[in-house]
Amino acid sequence: MAQESVFDSRNIVVKYIRHKLWKKGYVWEVNGHDDSVSNGLMMGIQQDSGVSPSPIHIALHKVLRDAGDELERLYQSDFAEMSKQLHLTSITAHQRFTAVIDELFRDGVNWGRILAFFEFGGTVCVECVNKEMTAQVDNIAGWMTEYLNGPLHGWIQENGGWVCYYLNIYLAFDDARHLRHAFYSSIVLDWPVELFVNKG
């Protein structure tokens, strides 16, 4: 699909995580030369790379942020508790994060679960910053990008790509009751507790 080459998974992940951290008072530094993320967070004003995004990119990021904020509003305590129970360390972070994500998609993929994937990743990033593990934010962004480009890539393409996601969410936001009852009903939030037990 031609439109799929327009959307960069890394950019979508970075913008989502930036938003989640910004809401908590943190700004994720970006190197202006290659738009790669640095190993730190700072308080301050977010800098842009100078490239103006297209209207569809702006719309996609806004819809993803808005849907994520609504999901956070409805289930923040669940996501925060799951994140805390992971007991992430620099040694265990990748394995435990991946185990939760694999469990999320075990029974299949849908747009609701993809949104839960983003929200969970953002919540874990906030938890890492709160625990002074800011280097993990870069790692989590990388793992999320790999998952989007790997296991989720085919499903996203087969289901209309990010433009289809944007249109589905945009239409759902036209009727907030529909959004709450239909869209969120597809999200699995009762993942097995074994995923969160500290194993070492």
C-alpha cells in the first residue's frame, strides 16, 4: 500500500510516548539531526525537527492521543498497577514487557488492542521515569517500534493501515457512547497475573 510508506512506526511511537510523558511534566529530548531520541528526559519545551507534518499525520497523532487519553481515563489504575507489578529492571525489562504484549495479542489483533499496546507502553515509560530509569524509555520505544514493524505490520496493512485506524477512531469519536461501549469492549485488560510476578 502506498500510504503505508508514508507512516513511520518509530515516529508514531515517539509522538505517543512524548505526549504521555508531557502530560506528567517531562519532555523527551530529540536530536534535531536525525530525529533519534536521546537517552534522557528534561523539563522544558519540546523541540521539533523543523519538518512540517502533513495534515493526515497531524490528524492521526491527534486521534491516537485522544483515544489513548480516553483509554487512560477509563483504565489508568489498571494500566498503572500492571506497570508497577512488572518490577522492571535493566536486565528484565525487555523480556517482561514483551511477555505482556505477547499476551495482549495472544487471541488476535484488533485496533482496540493496538491502542492498549500504545497506552501500556506509554504508562510503562512514565513508570520508568518515575523510578529514575529514563534510559528504558528509549528501549521501550524501540521494542514498540519493532513490534509494530514485525508481528503487527501485516495485520495493520491488511486492515487498511493507519489511515483506516484514523477513520475508525474519528468516526467513533463522533459518538462517545459508541466509542465507550463498542471500541473499548475489544480491549483485554485482565491479563494473567503470572506476567507481573517478580521472577528474579
